[in-house]
Amino acid sequence: MNLKLRLIIMNFLQFAVWGAYLTSMGSYLASAGQGANIGAFYAMQGITSIFMPALIGIVADRWIPAQKMMGICHFISSSFLLGMAYYAMQAGTDVNFGVLIGLFTVGIGFYMPSLSLSYSVAYNALEKAGMDTITSFPPIRIFGTIGFICTMLLVDILGYQTTYMQFIVSGVLGILLGFFSMTLPECPINKLGKKTLVDALGLRAFSLFKDRTMATFFIFSMLLGVALQLSNSYANPYITSFQGMPEYANTFGANHANALISLSQCSETLCILLIPFFLKRLGIKKVMLMAMLAWVLRFGLFGAGDPGSGVWMFILSMIVYGVAFDFFNVSGSLFVNQFTDKSMRSSAQGLFMLMTNGIGATLGTLGAQNVVNYFTENIDGKMIGDWSSVWYIFAAYSLVIAILFAIFFRYDFKPEQKAE
């Protein structure tokens, strides 16, 4: 099978697994009486990302090839998500928070490292084939977003947005990807030999903090990471909450939140293709600054819109999401890959994941839960309240981070440059 096709299938399944529940899990939790704990579940993605990607990256760098480690992660993750669905099916609306979040924590704990491993597997395969990662990877990565869209829409069409069935869809796809991962091109591992303890544990990636540019990059990656999961956590419950208002109850958006949100991922497919153009011409600073300003628009438009006459603001918010997410996530990953030595790239990608989807996303979702719970309440399985204030607070935060980044990140690293 053609190399690019194999990587396309990998990316499609990788994000299809996530798309099955990421945007709709909040609505399921609200319907199961866990609306006040939505932030806790999404925060678990961040908490496990603080240490799991780095630890699994170490194993992939030193002992088990990245493609095999990726498959193992998916087998474990999917098993626990299927277990979560089975428990939810047995418990109905009387789910126990501790049991449910416990199963989810292990499942997401092994899924998050697979994201950074998928980047390492793709970059390694493309480089071995003599291809330029900057131009070759984005068109492949696009199919990850397509996979995400497909399972989002599938869950919407089948009526699974408020049920445990979304986790079954995710688990089945994850098992398939686990087997497929084992067939991907072999990634190199670095035997210990006479290396120091720091090298043996894969901690050398943390030495990147000695470089002022990289330290600043990682700090702002963490601060921007706060915004990454906010709309994933609360966009679906927010849009669905309009069902409780007579003037919006019968609108398409209020009843098919996932279909509306999927426009965000459609925007991603275009923005991924634009990354090589902007990254090569503008450099990492301007590209990340564009992402930060896009988050301001994303949240501000959410706060001002509605699924009725204001639906155009929702649609515009979905469009700018592509810039907000891709110009940060994909460009940042490419930047880390270019900057680091081959011997610790899996560890470095894990460190990037730790700062963004780990520490940043954890702080963001836990903080957001307090904000959302202050302005809304769970009424008949829906989060009803002053959502506009919630989104405006998020927008203001993103604007402050953008201003600080423009001031303090002064060195503009471009992909064709190498670290000194």
C-alpha cells in the first residue's frame, strides 16, 4: 500500500476515535445528571496529558517502536471506553461519578499519548522516504480532521449525542486502529548503551527549556492550551441549551449541535493546507499570534450568536476555529519537530502535548467549569443560564494572552531554520 495512503488511514482513524465523543460527551453527561461535572471529565484529558504522553514518549524513544506503542495505547484506551459504555448502559441515569470518571480517565490516559505518537510515526515515515514534512504532512493530516467530522456527524445522525453509544463507536474504531498501527513503517529506537540516566529516562527533552526561545514558546503554548478544550467541552451543551427556549426550540442548530459544530472541523481541513504557506512566509510567531486572535473571535462570536437570526455568528465562529486550532496545534508540532534532535523527538512531542493538552487544558477546563457553573444551572438535563458572559470571559482571556505573546516572544523561528 502507498505510504501516503497508509498515513492517511492512520490519521483518519486517529481522529475519528476522538471525534465520536469529544464534542458530544458534555451533552451525554448533562443527560446522565453529571452536568456540573462536565469540566472534570474534560480536565482528565489535560491531567493525564501532563505525564502520560511524556512517559509513553520515553518508552517509544527507548524501548518500543512508536508505531507499536501507538497500537498498544489504542487497545488499552478502547477497552476502557467500551467498559465505560457498558457501565453507562447498566446504570442508566443513575451513574456513579467515581466509577464513570475512573473508566474514562484510563481510557483517555492512553489515548492522549497516541496523538503525539501519530505525529512521530508520520514524520519518521515521511523523512525516511525523503519527503519534506512541512509540505507533505498537512495534506495527510487533513484526513484526521475528516475522520473527526465523519464520526461527529455519524453520532449526530444516529441520535447518539446524549447517549453512551458514542463511546462504543469510539471504542470499536480504536480497536481497528490498534491493529492497523502494528502494520505502519518501523520507527527507530535508541538503545541505552553508555548514555546517562537523564538520557535513559528520556528527560533530555526538558533541556529545551534552557533555550530562551523554546522556554517562552512552551510557556505560551501552555497558556494558549487553556483555550483548546473550552469549546469542545461546552459548545454542544451550550447550543443544545437553546432547546429550552421556545423561540429556538425547533431550530436546526439547537437540535443538531454536532452537525453545526462540524463546520469547525470543515474549516480545519482548509486551514491545514494553508499552514505551509503561512509558516514558511510568516514564521512561528505570526502564525501563533493569528491563532490567538482567532480564539478571541471564536469565543466572542459564540457569546453574541444564537441558532435563530444570529446563527451566522455561530457559523463564522466555526470558520475561524480552523485558524485557532490548526495554526497553533499543527504548526507548533512542526516547529518542535524541526527544532529537536531525532533521538528525542517522541519525547519532545510528548512535552509539547504536556504543556498544551496537559497543564494548559487542565487549568482551562477546571477554571471553565467554575465559570460555567456560576452562570448556568442544570434544568431537565440541559445547562441553562447566562452563556454570553461565559464566552466573553473566555474571549477576554485569549486577547490578554495574544497581547503578552506579541510583546514577549521576540525571536521568530522559521521552519527552514535549524536550532543553533
